Amino acid sequence: MQKSTCYSAVIILMLLIAGAVSGQTLPKIGIRGGVGTDINLGLAYGFGGNFLINFPNNSLELGVVLFGGSFDETSEEGIHTYEETTDLFVFGVLANYLIGYTPRQSGLFFGTGIGLASISMEWEERSDTDTSLGTPLPGGGSLQAEDGAGGGMVFNLGIGGSFSSGLDLRAELPIIVTFAPAGGKHPANYTFSE
């Protein structure tokens, strides 16, 4: 609880300092949502809220983001067919520096960002013919599964177009790198695009 309070205080302090430096009294509030894919074309989704702090010709966006998705893969090895499913949920705090972005002005802009994330993952591999995976399945075959949570960094790159209505469209590539792998087995990097 003390760490959460400390992190919240640091974020609020950053907003106040950035607002004072930019000459703004209050940051603008925004919401965002998106859909995309992982590296294997699995479906991913994301949404969040942010504060936008304007500087001349650039802006800083500080916010909370949620990513999630379910990714399925089927492979064959000899006479056995394996089905893997990975369910992923990411909660993070992200700061994006928007280069060339001015709210309510039409134009092209670029974004780069960094943040911290909490990652929850469920992974399962099953085969109806291979009995060596671990837990037996009714009717034959077996499965193995891992659940876990961990922390990580989010690195973000993107390009977008802003419109005079206040709406902007972006193509982003957030890359999530774990500190400690979920489940403790192997390092994992997750990539989504919105």
C-alpha cells in the first residue's frame, strides 16, 4: 500500500511540475482505445485514460493503460498435434512524448514512450494424443499449464494523425519486456500493435 501511495504521489507531482513548466493550469484529460495483434496475429485490445500536457509543438501524455489478449497456436510434431493458448492482461502506467502534436490542430505526429506494467498470464498446452505433457485429459491425451504474474517495462513507438475535432488516429507498437517471467520458466516479451 505504501508503494502505491508513493507512486501516485510521484505521478501527481510530475503532472503539477510539467503543468507549471508548460504554463498550463490543468492538464487535458483524454481516453483511448484500440485493437491490434501480437507477433503471431493473435487478437489484442487496449484502452486507457491520460493527462495531456502541452509544450510548444509537442505534448507529454501521462496515463494508465490496459492491454489484453488471447493467442492460440496449433503445431504438429510427428503424430501429435499440440494446441497452445496464452491469455494475457497488462495494467500499466505509460508516458508518451508526442513530437509535432498540438491538440485540435490537424497534422502528422510521432510518439515515443516508456512505462511500467503489471502482467498476468495464463498459458496452456494440450494434445489429444500425447500423454507425456502432464495432467491426463478425459478420453486420452494430456495438458500442461502455467499461471503467473510479474512486472515489466513498456516501450512504445508510434505515428499518428490529429484532427481539428480533437480526435487522433495512431499506429503504435508497444513492446512489453518482463522483469521476472510470469510462471518463472523463461523470459517473455509481448508485442501488441494498436
